[in-house]
Amino acid sequence: MRWGKKFAAGSLAVMMGVGGAGLIAASPAQAAGKYTCKAYASMDKIGRPTAYSTCKAGGGKGVSKHRVVIKCDQVQGAREHVMTWTLYGSWVGPGQKSNVHCGTKNFLRGFSVQTR
């Protein structure tokens, strides 16, 4: 019984912490500016939603860092309530890929790219 309460409290803390992050579910997602940053999503070999972002500098100001953001839904419990998880990839430079994936029993809700 204790694990259930700890898990619920931890899940609530995560949800409260990432509740303000807005995501665009466009495919591909694109950031503003003279550079081009895009996020892509797909399913991997074992059925997990995965996303990655790439960012290439164009004719204007370059990007110092970018990362991919993915939002996943997970159905839990006997009453089948939906938990939404927001996961962030690592900050990487413009020529590199930022990767992130959800768990195996998750559904893709949205994805985007953040830049600095």
C-alpha cells in the first residue's frame, strides 16, 4: 500500500512540475528564426514512441543548443484513467540529434523542439 501512495505522490509532483509546458503536435514541429529546427516522431522496434530533433543553421543567426520534447499518454488502473508524461531529450549542439523515448505501454500525444 505504501508504494501506491509514493508512486501517486511522485506522479503528481512530476505532473505539477511539467504542467506548464505547452507542446505543438504538428509534424514536423519547427522553431522560429532564420535557422531550421525540426522534431520527428516514430515507433521503435519494441513499440515505444520515440522522437528526435535536428537543428541546422541557415543564412542568419545560429542556434547554440536544442532538445526534443515528447508527450506520452499512459492508461492506468481498473478505471482506465490517463496519465500524461512529458519527457525531455538532452541539450545538444546544432549539428547533433537529441533523442528521447517513452515506455512500452504509452501512446504518443505530441512532440516539439526547444531551442536556446
